[in-house]
Amino acid sequence: MEFEEFEAQVESFRAERADRLYPPGFQLFDSWTTTDEDLDAVEAELGTRLPAKYRMFMRVFGGGVFSFVELLPAKSPDGRNEDLLSVNKDAYAVPGFVAVAPVGTGDWWGFVSENGVCREQVSFLDHEDGSIQFDSNDFLEFVLTKGLRIGR
């Protein structure tokens, strides 16, 4: 899927829900956009290049709540929230895997990284046995199916 088609799907999703009443404080979207410089710093620190579609998404939409999925911001906006580095460094690091979205059960969605480059595909990391399973062809497909629940 190309980014323009993805943006059209997001705008359609937002338009369909524009008149709905939600509880106070509830947000369908909560974005902490990032810069190329922040993403470059994350890549340097993690020693891997992130997928192009993921980078574009983070610059335009950012981390935080994206309807039904929560995405790690590249850099915590307040220093207290988890971000890409805090989850993928030191004791929490899983070699060869870059976590980008918590499942809510201790498991993660993210990218397999080989030879300093993340695959475009999104995979599921099971925290109990460490297994990694394919989930989506690319990040945009992942966000549509998990976040917007389109095409499930």
C-alpha cells in the first residue's frame, strides 16, 4: 500500500466518526510526531535502519494512540512514557527485534532486524517463549488492520 492511499483510508475513518460522542478524555488519535533527526538518532542508538513506511508514518501521524493500537513514540514527549529507545535497549532489548507497539499482554509488535536493517514486515513477539511470527506485510497494513480495523 502506498502512503497516499493509507492517508485517504485514515481520513475516511475520521470522517465516519466525526459526529460520534465519546466519553470525556477519550481520544481516537493521540499523536507525538517526530523528526527525521529523532528517527536518525534512534537508528544510530539501536544500530538498525527502520522501514521507510514506518518512518513516514511517524513523521506524519506519530506515536501514541491510533484508534485501537498504541504506538511507541520515537522519543517520549515527557520523559516518563515508554519510547523506542527505552523499550529496545539494555535489559528490555530482544536481539534482532525492534518493538514498536505493545500488545497489552507483555507481547509486542515490531520489526525483525537483520544486518542493521529492519524488514518492512511487522511481526509479533511472544514474550513467553521468545518466538517471532509474521503479522503484516508492512507497517501501513498493520496500522490499518490493528489500529483502524480495516481489512481484517
